[in-house]
Amino acid sequence: MNATATQFIARHSWRGRSYGRNGLPWPLWPRLTPQENTMLRRAALLLIAAGLAVTMTAGTALASTGPAYYSRDQAGYVATGARFKQVEINAWLPDASRFSQQIGRLGFSLQMRTPALVIDLSVYACTDTTCQPGGSPVTRSYRLAFKVYNRSTHAVICSTAALTCPQVPSSWNSARFAPGHRIGLVLIYRPQLGYMDVEAGNQSYLNYAPSTGLDVNQVRIGVELGGTPWTTVPVHAPSAETRLASLGVPTPPPYWAEIVTYSGHASCLDSWWMRHKLDMTSDGTSGTPIEARPGDLSNYGCNFGVYLEP
């Protein structure tokens, strides 16, 4: 780890109060800017990465692959078999209008799921003026959405767009991200305090408080083509398999982690927890043809593409 990261952690570590991301001593949140929050999180992962390279290199031997999951509007990967406190990904934002004949909306998402809640962070853009497939392509910037749902009733508990989440920064809903750039998405839950931090690019929504002791037993990484996790998405199948999206981490070194457990274990999707491919079908079951699917993992189990199927 470089000297700057080490000095930053030493300067901001605090002996009292509570422990935060990855078990590091955490200062009071108002003392940090969003940029400092990001730097400290990255520095913490670099500390873990001192031993992570060996773990990730041996990840194939440790990995456990479960049965596929199915969704109406998502395609990517699911991790289960642990309690998770952090999930993050880098998404390379394409010009969504390239897919206007097939889909009306392209989004990249992270999810944390508990038995009672679905916590969803996404960055998305419509492919034309109607957000429906088959229209004239219109290049649009991506915008942010953070929502919390009741998993049983699908009711929206909190939405940043609707300002039903507390203390949403004014810059969050006005932020736009141009195609052709990479954006980092981050969800962090601090179980001891019951707070959650949400980051997307240069935007941060800090200290959302769903509850203490949440059982985050599933995380999802991938694309999201609908407005909610249960939306039925109209898709016009392409004539040949079409790559929609690229997700992952920069080529190591340094080694970044995508997922962190309550116990502090950090790795990418290819690890000791159970991972599942997440396929999108019209009814969210295995009984109908796959409309979008993830590709195989690469770069130490961190990177993958998502494809529309003919």
C-alpha cells in the first residue's frame, strides 16, 4: 500500500466510539468530506489486499457455485451464504441509445437483500424519449436512483428521487453521468450502528438508517432494465447475442474487493461464499427463455459482461 493511504488512515483513525468499514477505527462522519470517505474506504481495502492477492488467485479452488437465479428485470451475479456489509462495482457506461431497438432503459445496479428488505442502488439512462424499446435513439446522460423496498409487499419504503429518504443531498438527484465513462457504485452497511452509506461516482448519500442488526444475506451485482426489481421489461430480442454492459474492477495490482462480509472477509464474486448467475426472463422463472444473461467471470473473479440473447 502506498504511503499516502497509510498516512491517511493514521490521520483519521480514532480510538473511541465505533468501528466502521472493514473493522477500521472510524472518525465521526461529519468530519469527512465525500472525497475523504472514498479515499479511506479504498485505503482500507488496500490493507485487506495485502493478503487478498493470494486468496483471489486461489479463488477457483475455494469458490462455490450455486444454481442460477432468475429475475424479471436483472441480469448479473448473486452472492449468498454469508452476511454481507459491503458491495461495490465499477460500471463502464455505454451510450444506451445503441440499444434503443431492443430495450427502453439500461441501468447498472447493486442490491443488498434481507428477509424483509430490498436495498437498491442504480445508475440508469433511457434509450429514447419514451423509455420503451423500438423508438428513435436519443443519447442521454445517466442519473441516480436509490430505493428501499418491502421485500414481501414490494412497497417503496424510501426513494431518493421522491425525496422520501431523509436528508437527500440536493446534488444527488441533479447529478448526471455522461456515456463513455466509468462509474463506481458502493453500498456499505454498518451493522453495529444501523447506518448505510451510498456512493455513486462523485456523489455520496451518507448515514441512511434502515435499522441495526440487519441480516444482509444476499447481494446482487449487474444490470437492471426496469424501474423496480419486479418490473416486467419489454424486450425486442436482437438477431445475435449483444453485449450490453461491462462490470468489474480495474486490472490489478492494486487488488480491489467487490464484497465484504460482516466478519471482514473481502474478495470478488469468486470466493468461499455461494455465487449464482442471475438470468433475466420475462416472468422471472426458469420456465421462459433467457432474455439477458451474465458472461463468465474474469480478472480474479471480479469482471463480467452482460448480454442480450437472440
